Amino acid sequence: MGKTHSGPAYVLGVGMTKFLKPRGKVDYQELGFEAGVKAMLDAHINYDDVEQGVACYVYGDSTCGQRVFYQFGLTQIPIYNVNNNCSTGSTGLALARTLVSYGAADCILVVGFEKMSPGSLQSVYGDRANPTGQFGKMMAETRGVTDAPWAAQMFGNAGREYMEKHGAEAEDFANIARINHEHSKRNPYSQFQDEYSLEQILKSPMIHAPLTKLQCCPTSDGAAAAVVVSQAFLDARPELKDQAILIAGQKLATDHSSVYDRSSIDLMGFGMTRNASRAAAAEAGVNVRDIKVCELHDCFSANEMITIDALELCEPGKAHEMVRQGDITYGGKMVINPSGGLISKGHPLGATGLAQCAELVWHLRGWANNRLIDGTDAALQHNLGLGGAVVVTVYKRADGEVATPVASETVAKITGLGYNPAVEAKGFTAEQARSVQSREHSDKWALADTQDRVLARF
């Protein structure tokens, strides 16, 4: 068991880019710059306030984080580069929270970014052991191997096992995707914002049964960022307490001993998700079934199904019944993935966990006024990486109140951006970008043409 955190940590600012199809048109340093500037503007801080930086990415060379952070200023702060597969963004957030809680820093900027290649995920290094190689061997021994993309086989097999054990049907998995695609219509940052019928999802190309193409997340380019601060930092800025969101409970966990017990469900991190969920909920003092809004790692509809069960949002083996009853969308018990989830919003690996964080922060502030859920006083986040790591986080408002809608006109004044970033994916001006860059240590050589390129996209 880990030690009890010595002090609270708050998310004071968030920002993200629109998630894009990976076409190589926007480079990672531009994506990271945009998200970082937005998060600092949201937190009403300058980069000189930032004492440590955490960069989150999976595909890239060793010090991509420095390339991104140097654009804000050469302030000599420590910068950590984090890679934990698809849970990279949330791992960076957990690192920041730990550093703040134990007094190593009062203000940390976390930036997650990814520039990906089109198509399914591929291994980069062919001359050394793949870190998930044992997972593949277990899959081959238990379910065999097909020509389908590796990840789709792994998660599809978990879906098959859920059908065999608990009676779920193909339509249940398709319904999860249908709901997520419908939710994405309200999220301006989503890579896809199209709505599909259940029939369209079922008839889209089969990837690995029960998963059709519209039940699989796309590869994406994008970035997201968060500013994490201490109680002392927040106390010195009382005017910002209304927008501060408490990280009330959080657990970063690795695989449970059940991972290699020949179950396709356990191979996909069921045990570590349950462990992390129970720990985060206990620390936050909540019952997860009372939470109204959740962003979870739906890289495939099958993973949403088994994660609903692993998080204990339903009775054991009853996740498909929760889906059938409409209890994962508006009008039901809770709303899962109001952002559209990975399936529709997209999945730039290093940014995903921080984008989930941004979505939930906007809900708890009342800024996501086109997709709020009545009675929201806490929010649940789940971010999974095979190989493996999972981060489960519970957020609460700093004032302990229930979120109420805030008019976009009011949000526009609070942010100074002239718009509500929760419902409009817009940008910032050159003057605003300069206002968050270091006053004494900004460097034209480090910034190069990034700011001009980012502003041109707006």
C-alpha cells in the first residue's frame, strides 16, 4: 500500500486541441504548444509560475518534451518524459499529483501530445522483445491468431468471453458504439461527429467479431494539457477557487496476478482496473455507482463493456444489461463518455488521459453546458494501457457543490478568450500566447515558427 497523500492537488487549468486524422500536416510541437498555452490561459498563470513539467507521448524520440516546453521558456525547470502506452496522459497527471501532494512543487504543467501514423498500431522496434509479447503468446494459446489488427483481436476476444460467460450479444457492443458516436455530436474537439444507427454500426466492416469498424477507435493526432497546483498555490489566488477541481482520489496500478490466468478479459487489465477503482473511490470517499459522469477507456466497444464491470458500475456480469437499459447515456443512471469517448473523439495516445481530464473538469465547472448531467458532484476517469498500467481518478469540485450550468457568455468573460472552450474549439491570439510565455526567459530560437503555424490554423 502507498503512503497517504500529505496535501491536496487541484486541476486549475485545462486545454486541448481538436483531435485530427493523422495526416502529418501538424507536428507534435505545434500540438503541444497549443494545448499548453490554452491550459495556462485557463489557469490564469504564466510559465514562470510552473516549477516542473511533465510531457506525455508514446511515439517520438527521447526528449520531445523539452522541444515542446522550451517553446514556453528556457526556465531550467525539471521536465519528465512519460511513456506508459495508452495510459500515458493519465500517468503524467498522476505523477504531477504525487509531486504536488508531497510538496515537491506547487505548480506543474502536464502536456500530452501524439503524432501518429494512419492505420492500426504497429510495433516500432523489430530487433528486440516486444513488451506485450507475453500477452500475444497467451492470446495465441487460448484463442488463436487471425489477420486482424493485434489490438482488435485482444479486445475482441475479451468481448467474446464476456458473451460466453454472461450472455451479452453483438448488438450490445454495437449499442455502446452507437451511444458514443451520438455523444460526440456535442463535443467540438471530437475527430468524428457523425451519428450512426445500430444497423449501420453492425453492418460496417467486420474487424474481429464482435467488433466492426465503427466500434474501434481511430488513430489520431492531438494534444491536451492540465495545470496541477497545491493548496498553497490556490490559497494565494482565491479568485480562482471556483474553477479549481480537486483530484479527490487517484490510483495508478499495474497488472493483477490474474493477468496470465488464460482469461481474455483478465488479459485486458480487468484485475488492475478493479484494484485501481476501489482504491481511488475509497480515497475520495465515494460510491462509484452514485457518480453521474464517467470518461472511460473505450478503445473498442468490448473494452467499455468489460470496464463497466471492472469499475463495478454494475452488478458482476451485468454490464450488457446496463447498456440495454440505457443506463450509460442521458436519461439513465450515468453518462459514460459524454465526449464521444475514444471511439468517436479519437485516441492520440499521449493526449487521451488529459483530454478525459479536461472533459470532466468542464463538467464539474458547469462549462460543458450542452452536455451536462444533472446532479454532478463528482466525476470518474479510467485510462488503460496494455503492458500494463491503469489510472483511475475521482474528481470533485473544490467547494464540494453540485455542478450547475454556466452560460457561455459568462465563461467567455472568465477565460478572457471571448468564447467557452468547453463548447467551442477555437484558439487564441498572439498577444494571449505571449502572455503565458516566460517574461524573462522566452527564446525566439526555441519557439521558431511554431506560434505562427498554430495561429495560422485558427
